[in-house]
Amino acid sequence: MEFFEKNGGPAVALMGATQFAVAGLISAVSNFLPETLLSITLSQLACSVMCIILLWALATKTPNKPLTVEFSRRAVCANFCPLQLHTVCK
């Protein structure tokens, strides 16, 4: 959340609420599926296809920029070393 220095708290709260709402929606929809291995496999396939489509749309939206994920040292240390015991995080 390094892009929201002043409004980091509300940004995290909004992201958490959105994830919670999407998970609840998926859970409600999956309740109507039959309890078989085929339905589980097909729902995982559908989610994978949706992710690929979203990544493809993102990649074609900005054709001159490579699709990369960047991690800052501060974000990695905050997530993986909250007590900052390692010398890399100090």
C-alpha cells in the first residue's frame, strides 16, 4: 500500500471488504453447484480462464510496457518480516 501514504488505512479496509464480498459471492454461487468432483474441477477451470482473460486484457491495454510485478524492499519486509529481525529488512 505504498502508493497510499496518507490514506493507507481506508485503502486497506476497502481492499479487504472487496475481497470479503467477492469471496461471499463466490461461496453463494458455489452453493448451487452439485457436490461432485467434476463441478469443482469446472469451477476451478472457469476461474483460471477468467484470470487469463483479465491478464491478457491488462497486457494488451499497455502494449509498450512489459507485464511485471515489482516488489519494494519495504513492502516485502513488512509482509514477510514484521519484527524486522533480518539484516535485509533493517
